[in-house]
Amino acid sequence: MELISTTRRLIEKVSALRYDQKTVGLVPTMGYLHEGHRSLLLRSVAENDITIMTLFVNPTQFGANEDLSTYPRDLERDLELARHAGVDIVFAPDNDQMYPDGSATWVEVDSPITTVLCGASRPGHFRGVTTIVTKLFGLVMPRRAYFGEKDFQQLAIIRRMTADLFLPIEIIGCPIVRESDGLAMSSRNSYLNPIQRRKGLYLSRAIAHAQELVRQGERNAHALRTALVDILPDDPEMRIDYIECVDTLTLQPLETLTCSCRLILAVYVDTTRLIDNAPLTIPTTETKE
Ligand code: AMP
């Protein structure tokens, strides 16, 4: 496995791979890797000749009051995990490599899918994401790129951007990997002390509760949401950012659940913001009038 830190070396390496007609899979990450990241790496290794993982805590996707300076980092551990997963190249640039002096181009998906949910709570976040992902796509020009459904809105926005820019890259969405008790894995879980970590189980429990209510026949999104707010523990440390039932493709909130519906939520435990999502399965026969 080769560790590359400059765009210049990466471009050299990628041109040699292209000359050799190797298929390249790209897995962008911000590091502090866990099993969720590993699932993306393993899929890329299985489907491509070469897997390139990027490791970059992208400053432009963090808001002024967010956790850029405290974001967890452990390069040695990440390299070990990547090596074991079969990664061929790790690209770990610093800020000056990705945003050299004079860089002035932003990529922004101008659509309601970017303004709802996390887009509403974190202004500018998705502009940072789409800009860095476009830069990485430009450098690596992969055949396939792998993203987790954990960041469901991000995945939808990257699909939109890739289609709009006619980029010849297949975007592969990978299922959420969870801890055995249901907590969706996240680098940010490391911020939680043991008590807060237990509180974080609210998200996966809310999903399970919603799925049960839907199974029992609930179809009203407002009623569903109210039921989920009702089971939020009465705890000053916990605060709902959003809970929505959205259309899987447009991410717009629904009033009545359809057969293509996703529950998506963001909840603060103290200052740590946790996100999760899952499909709400409704029989297709119900919505075919
Ligand atoms: P991050 O390092 O948080 O930017 O995540 C890098 C990639 O890993 C993104 O595509 C995430 O959606 C994905 N990812 C993060 N957590 C998980 C998880 N629990 N399951 C599956 N994919 C994940």
C-alpha cells in the first residue's frame, strides 16, 4: 500500500494506472476509520483492480461553530485498517494540497435536496462536500466511488451532481453498519461518554418504533413524528434537530407515507450531533391507485 500526500504524485500514479487499463474504485473518508468505512473499502477492493482511499478532514464542509479542530484523527490506525482491507493507495493530503492559494471554484447542487434536513441545519455543508468530492473525482477519475447510506442526503446529492456533470463514475451506496446494540457507527461516536452513548441509542430505537407503527398501519407522517418525539427521553442533554419522513429520491418531507419513503433523523446528545436513517416499508399494492 502506498501513502501519497501530494496531488502531483497522485496524478502521476493515476495516469500510470489508466495506461495499464486498471479499474479504480475511490472511497473518500475523513479518517478515524471504523467498520462502516471498512465495508466500503472491502466492496471497492472486491469490485475494482485498484482501490484508492482518501483521508482528508475537509475544512470547507464544517461550519464556524462545528467540530473541525476536535475531529478525531489517528493516521497510524487508519493506515493499518486500510492495509488489512486491501487498499492499494491512501491519499492523505493537507489543506494546501486540496485548496492551494488562489483556488476559487465551488461546486454546488442548486436543488431542494440540498436545502432540507442537514442542509437546513448546516448551511454551506453540502457545498463543501460537493466541492471536495468533485476535486477528488477530478484527481482520481475512478470507475466507481463508494459512499455510505449513513449519510443518505449526501449520497443523494452526490448522485445528482455526478449525473448533472455527466461524470462517468458509478456511485455505489453501501448499507449502514451498526454496533451490535443498533447505534450507527460514526467517527463522532468517540465524542460520547458511556452514558451519552446509551442515550444515542434513541435514534435506532426511534427507527425500530417507527417501523413497528408503520407495520401496524400508521401512514400519517405527522402522527409518526409525534410518536417518535414522545419517546424522546426527558433529558436536557438531548435535542432533536430533525425527524422527517421523506421521499427516497427527492428527500422532500411527506405528509402521507408512500412506498418509497425513508425516515431520517438528526439528534444532539449534548454537543454531539448523531444522524441515522432507514426505509419505512409500505406494501407497493397500497399506493397503486
Ligand atoms: P466520513 O469519514 O464520516 O466522511 O465517512 C466516509 C464514508 O463512510 C461516507 O461515505 C459515509 O457515509 C460512510 N460511512 C460512515 N459511517 C458509516 C456506517 N456506519 N455505515 C456505512 N457507511 C458509513
